[in-house]
Amino acid sequence: MRFLEHDDDDPILSVVNLIDLFLVVIAMLMVVIVRNPLNPFVNDDVIVVEKPGQSDMRITIKEGEELTRYEASGEIGEGQGIRAGVTYRLPDGRLVYVPERQELSPSDGMQ
């Protein structure tokens, strides 16, 4: 009956196992932070579009350490301006912008 005298339930072993578990969780969180495009530790310029094409679309722009967020209001925009060109979608999905040719007037100094 020697095995009854030998006690393997040392409470410090449970604490060591908990510490190991917390280290794994912390490592996973660090990986998530590093892989996030809006990581505060990277100075890359990033544009993140959430829910594109929907009425509640959000655009987040990160330039260096500055974050700018634009949220769609669902309303149609209005403004003053002129047509600047035409955009075409190619069969492979790329977009091509073709600017309209501007006519120069004699007052511009060029002929």
C-alpha cells in the first residue's frame, strides 16, 4: 500500500499549468495583433473597406499613425462639378479610367 503514501497532487503543478496556458493565450493574441492591417506598430499606409457596396459601408484609412474613418450615410451625394472621364470594367475585373480630353481656350496661353 505504498502508493497511498505517495501524494502526486502538488498544488504548485496546477499553477504551472495555468501559467503555461496563459503564455499560449498571450502568444495567440500577439499573432492576431501583428497580422491586423491596422496594427499600431507598423507605419504602412492601409485602406480597409468594410461591407463594400452596402448602405452601412465603412472606409478606414491609416496613414502612418493617423486613422481616418468614413461612414456611409445611405444618402445620394450632391455637388457641383464637371465630368472628368469614364471608367470601364474589363472582363478580368480590372477597372480602367479614361480621362476626357480638355479643350484649351486661348485664354490659357497655349494653342
